[in-house]
Amino acid sequence: MYNRRILRPAFAICVLVSQWSCTYVSNGEKASTESSSLEEEDVPKESKSINVILMIGDGMGLTQITAGWIAKRDALNLERCPVIGLSKTNSSSNLITDSAAGATAFSTGKKTYNGAIGVNPDTVAQPTILEIAEKNGIATGLVATSSITHATPASFIAHQPSRLLDEAIAADFLKTDIDVFIGGGKKFFELRTDHANLLTQLKEKGYAIANGVEEIGLVKTGKLAGFIADEQPLRFSEGRGAILTTASLKALELLDQNDKGFFLMIEGSQIDWGGHANDSQYIIDEMIDFDNAVGQVLDFAAKDGNTLVIITADHETGGYGINAADDDGTIVGGFTTDYHTATMVPVFAYGPGAEAFAGMYHNTEIFHKMLAAFSIRLPVNSAPKQVEIQ
Ligand SMILES: [Zn+2]
């Protein structure tokens, strides 16, 4: 159905040399192949310290959003976004993507095979937007309601051939200077088959290690590794509480201390799990929790004035449909599958540069649009490529 080979030539030069051999250049730094005067002309002054927040509702298709709106019986915070687009979610190997390939498309601008974490179809590491941001002095953060080593957050910071390699993914965190990460998965840092204690290593690198919401709340500056579960955090309905919102606000507080702006990825991980479980109420609880975090993030962006917020999904899960709803907001849902579907997913955008997210495009474009918001340039040989159904 898909031809992997069509991806290879486009990125071969970039990939074969090394991860950082392709020069990523932000405003004010010289590209080796272009004059600095051209860069200065191209880059608007106000973009110098822009913040970009990418919020991913895993498995959040239009029906999941609709269900959240019906059940809430009020407007969603998502509705505050003035710009909406549609993202085509196929991976390089499948019409129906998984979260690893979906997030790697956002993080690297490249379609890859299902299960791939920050690598291309040939399993070669690709620089992620988080790493590129870091190289440009931009602060970085990841927040999730899954293990922080789970496919979506992992794809922004790790390079592994399989999403199943949680311990290797955790070790990749040490290879970066990420400023803040909050999620589950503590055991992959601490109780490892190689007996390494990555928490000790994180401390040596200057991270505050915080366990649970209270300890996370005490960290007021510096680098933070925050853990909310040994493995996967609870469902919202099981008492997880408003951790997603609290963690997102803590990440914003810490990252906003950087003068050169920040990149933050926030994932509502379990909307997807509700879809896999074919459980409308699970979807709704997680959807509304995610939307509450969206509201707080949009409040931050509105106050800041220099923050671009993008809210989207990696794919839809469940082939979810709404067949009826009671007056009290109870939904009678139907499902076509307990896996993901190929349907396009919406992209919401708010803030400076939001208009670039209108239209219909491949998920890989979100990477390029975010880089453009940061005024970071890709080398010519890494221009975005379309991957169409063969
Ligand atoms: Zn899934």
C-alpha cells in the first residue's frame, strides 16, 4: 500500500552524514551555506523569543472532541482557537498509524514505520524539534499522562527502533538537556535490567527529582524530572486528579524563565486508551481533562502574547461514533474497531503564526510549521516531502 522507498532519497544526504551534520539555524546564527544578511531580512523581530506549545490528544478524533462537548454541556476550551486545519495521519508503513510513527512525524517532519521512535524508515536517528530547539538555546519540556517513555513523548527525545524499548528510551533522556519532563514511568529510570540508576545520573546533571504532585509543586526553578507513577498513571476516573493541568502549569512556570523561549509538548495520553477499550465514558473523562489543560495553556498564551499553541492528535482511535445522547449528556457510543483508524484529525491553533495551520496537510507539516514559528531553517535537502497513498 505504501512505498517506503519514496522517502529514502529525499533525506539520504541528511541522514547518512550524521544527526547534526545538517545545520539547523535560528535567527542570529550563521548558516554555513547562506549569508547572514538574508537571514536577518527573513526573520521577523518579534519571533525571536516565541514559545511553541504542542498539545497532543492521543487518539483524539472529531468524535472524541464532540463527545467531550456534549458531555460537558458547555463550550470546550478548544473552541477558543481561531484556526483549524486537518492532518493526514498515515505512516510510511501503514495507512493506519500508531502513536510512535505519528509523534515522530510531528517531532522530525518525516513519515516512518509504526513503532519507530525518532528514527526514519531505515532506523536512522533523525533530529527532533526538541533537540533542534535545544541546540538553538530554546528551553524544552515534555508532559504526559502516560509513562514519559511511552511512544508519544519518547518520539520527541529518543531514537530507538521500537517503542517497546522503554529502558533504552529512558536512557536517551540523559543524552539531552531537556529542562522539564513530567509523567509516569519512574521504574524505567530506576529499576532497570542493566542496574543503572538514571535518577542518580539525572541528579548529577542538576535535575530536581520530584515524586508526585506535591513535590513537583515545590520546584520553583532549574531542571525538573517529575514522576507521577512508577509505570502508567491512573485513569482520571480512578483518581488521577488534575495532574495534567498542574504539570502543564509547572512546566510553563519553569520554561518561561528562559529568555530565548521554549518548546513544550503536552500529551493527554489516555483519550486513546478509552478508544482502545471502546469505553465512551473513559474517552469523555480523558477528553475533558485534556480540554481543561488546554484552557489553562490558552490562558497562559493569551497573557503572554508571544506563545503559539497547537492542539492536535496523532490519529483517531476506535472508529468512534455517537449514536445518541441523553439530556444529561450521557452518550451512546459505537465503535468500528479497538485499534486506530485512518481518519484525518483536526489541528487547532492559537497565537502568533496560528494561521499557518489552516488547511489540509500531512502530519509531517506540523514539524515544519513549528520550526518556521521558531524561525529555524532546515537545510535545502530536507525540504518537506509528501507521502501519498500508492
Ligand atoms: Zn493507541
